[in-house]
Amino acid sequence: MSYPAPRPLHHDTFHAHRLMTEHPPVLRDPNKRVVFDVACPAGTVHEGEIAYSRWPAMEWHVNFADPRLFTAYEERLDSFSSAPPANRQR
């Protein structure tokens, strides 16, 4: 069974220099300001393009039988012991 590939709801590309010049970041959080100042010190020239896309919500199906994800089905849920099972290797 094949499923159609999802397509973005919207996609756009921005020129980094123009974006930073016309819409400079407004940073109110002091930690974000520190990170920005380290990443983009005064005089930094921004080049290239920034691609943006928005995608539709996707359904996520979990395989509850996968032992790498779920192991509680092997043990009694009504036993409250902190000791690991004797037969399980770590």
C-alpha cells in the first residue's frame, strides 16, 4: 500500500540580509539576547536564503507491541517493586 507524499501548506524563501535589515529581531529575554550577540556580533553580514515551510498535521501510529518502546506488558502492573526483573539483562 502506498500513501501520497504530504505536501506543504505553504512554502517561502527569504533573503537573510533583507530579512535581518527589514525585520530585526526584538529580543526581550536576556538569555536570548546573549545567544544572539554571540551568534551575530555587531558587523555581521547575513548572506544566503532562509527557507520556510508549514506542513499539515500528521497522524502518528505507535506500535504498542514493540519491546523497544513498551515493556510493561511483560510484568504485572499491580506489583510495586523497584527491583529489576530477574530474567532481564541490562
